[in-house]
Amino acid sequence: MAGDELRQRFEMLEAEVLPLAESPAVGAIRRRGRRRQRTVRAAVLVPAVLVGALVARGVEDQQPRPWVGPVAPVPTTQPASVPPTSAVPPTTIEGPPTTPAAPSTTAAAAARVELRPDGLGVVGFGTGEREALDRLERRLGAPDERGAWRGATPFGTCPGPVRAVRWGRLYVLFTSGPTRYAAGGRWHLFTYQVDAVRRTAIDPDYNGPWPPPDPPPLRGVSPQTAAGIGFGSTLAELRRVYGRHLRVSYGEPAMAYQFRVDLGAAGELSGSLSGGTPSATITFLAAGAPCGE
Amino acid sequence: MAERDFDEFYAGNYGRLVVQVFAVTGNLADAEDAVQEAFARASVCWGRVGSYHSPEGWVRRVALNLAFTGLRRARRLVEVLSRAPAPPPVPPLPADSLALVAALKALPLGFRQVLALHYLADLPVERIAGELGIAVGTVKSRLARARQALARQLIDGEEEVTSGRR
């Protein structure tokens, strides 16, 4: 194919796409620019204040660990999910094959890993990282993955640097940034999410053909609420359990069916659904102070 | 005066830049988002950007960076998160143009960039080298290989259509 012919085809493409590219009013572009400028200024100011606060308190003892990838193979067989009722003993939870920590039989072990608006049952939001990990590893065994990020993360924009630990479908996130649960400078649990895919497999710098390959789906540990709601539960089940506390909407920011369970002072659960029909299922569930886009 | 300059610059370049970024990304919505954001950024620092030798090149470069990092990553994450159907990847276009877009999408990013800058932005190889931050020789060889690869893709696509019609 000659160069002239290619040029003609590009010229045709330009002529056909130009009418489709409707330009917003220049005023709207200017406003968008000013909005962004304000956001950038705030983004610069807030970390500066945080750094000042950190210096005043003494620097945190640990720096975020670099990404270390999977630390144990994901079990090929589905471990028993954390049961929805507290009557089931926690020893039914199975960890990966290399799990070093045996389930505790102490009184502390009687508490369950449970999706709650204020945490995970055995640990509440605001719990220090080490303590939270100790308790969770006692219940769930060694995690499948650990990672650490500053700035943009696979989870969106978070309140500060983030460390994430994953067991099966459960991502548990810690930050040293300020949240409603703790002041900045102390690594603490601030959110969890039960996810469909291995979010950490998404390459933020991907630059190849579009679309990129889908991240692998997650299996394994998949806790539920006390009422048995978790990944894969249906919208009908959500309605039956939470009734008037449940709100379902469609639209921004995910352009998908989303739900929110407002439990008043206890907090809220939120997530995404595969659709808007009663048989639609939960594809994502989170609580705490989730990271935003 | 500066405001009027920006308005004219925006009105005169928006459409062409969308087409150029579209040729690289293959997605019109992404291209429009990226170009609008790039113009928004230019508007707040127009005093500086407007004095550049090629403000258009600055906006194009910002738009391409955005299209391949921030905006696309955010959209991809949202799609993954929600499993919502993605917006149509290409607008309704005649078959020849759709074939060209599909062929471009099958090429590596570096090829798409040089083709868009050469055929749509009408830039000489020296300017392409400057915008992409690569050597002039690299631009020439990449352009030659990109042309060959694009022609091959277009011919393969036409053969597929022909054999499908039989």
C-alpha cells in the first residue's frame, strides 16, 4: 500500500471524525482548569501539613514496604468462607497451604472475621497495623499478597501512603494518613474491600494495545456480614436483610449499579452489583473510608 | 489579549487534536476527555504555554500522556470494579475508517504515535522527534516500519472481510 494511499485514508478519517468532536464552550474548559488548579493546590498543601505534623510527632518507625508480590500460593480449593453466624466456630477458616499461624483457641479467637461497618469483627477501623495483622493472621493464616503504595494506588486515591494485605478476595488496607479513625502518622486499618479481581495485578503504567488483559479473578477467603451477606449475595438478599437501610443507585462514579447500607452511627457498607434485578449479585463490597478515584 | 489568544487557539485546534489523539487511542471518548483536560491545563498557565514555539504540541503531548495514564487507568479501574459495559470503542464511521482505526489499534503505541503525528498533525520528522523525545533516525525507521505494519493490517483486514463475504 503506497504512502499516498495511506495519507488519503488518514485524511478521510480526519474529515469523518472532526464533525463528531464537539468542543465544549471555552468557558467550561477554563472552569475545568481552575477547578483542577484548586485541587492541585490542596493536594500540595495537605501533604505539607501532614509532613509538618509527622515531624512534630516524631517520624513513624516503619517505612512502607516495597511490593513483594504473592507470599503464598492462592489455595486451589475454596477455603471455607467465614460463616455468617457467630455460632460457627472460627476453626473452620482455612488458610493457604503454607499458613504458619495455627488458629488460636483462646478467647480472642472466639471473635470472627466478619464484614461490619466498623471493621472486621476481630479488628475495628483505627486499630494499629501490627495489632490488626496479628489478629487477622491468627484467624486467616498467612496472607496471599502484600503491597505498598504512595500517591496513586490500585485502589484509587487514598488518605495517604497505603499498605494492602490480601487474603483470597479480602483486601485489608492500612494508611498513615489522617482518616476519621486516627490522626495522621500512625499506620492503622482504615478500610477493607471484598473484590472480584486481583487489583494489584493491574499495571498502572500499562502502555500496550487496548484493552489490556483482564486482571485474574480472586478466589478463596471471602468473609460475610453477620447476616450472611458477602461477595455473590443477591440484591434480593440485600433487600431482605437490610430493608429500608438499603439504597440502590445507578450512575457515577462507577457508571454501574451500586448499593449503600446506612447503619447510622455504626457506619455503612457499600459496593457494586452486577445489575439492578433481584438476582443481580454483589461484585464488590467495602466499608470504612474507601479510597476514591 | 491573552484570553482571546487562548480562545482562538482552542477553537482552532480542538477538533484536530481530538482526531490525532483518537488515532492513537482508538477511543473517541478517551480522546475527547484527554484533549479537554489538556486544554483546561493549558488555560490556567496560558501565559507560559502560549509563549511556546508550539502550544499545540504541548497540548497534544499532555493529552497523549493523560490518555495513556490517568484517564484510561481510572476508566479501566472503574470498569473492572463495576463490570459495567465499556462505552463504544469507536464512533459510527464508514467501513474504511473503521478498518483504519482497527488496524491502528493492532499496532504498538510507538507506531501509532509516529503515524498520527506524521499523517494527521503533518509534522516533519524533526518535530516528531522533538515531541516524542527520540532521535530523528529512530523516527524515520519507526515510521517506515509503522507504514509497513499498518499496510499489512489493512490488507489482512480487507482479506478477512472478503473471505467472510464469500
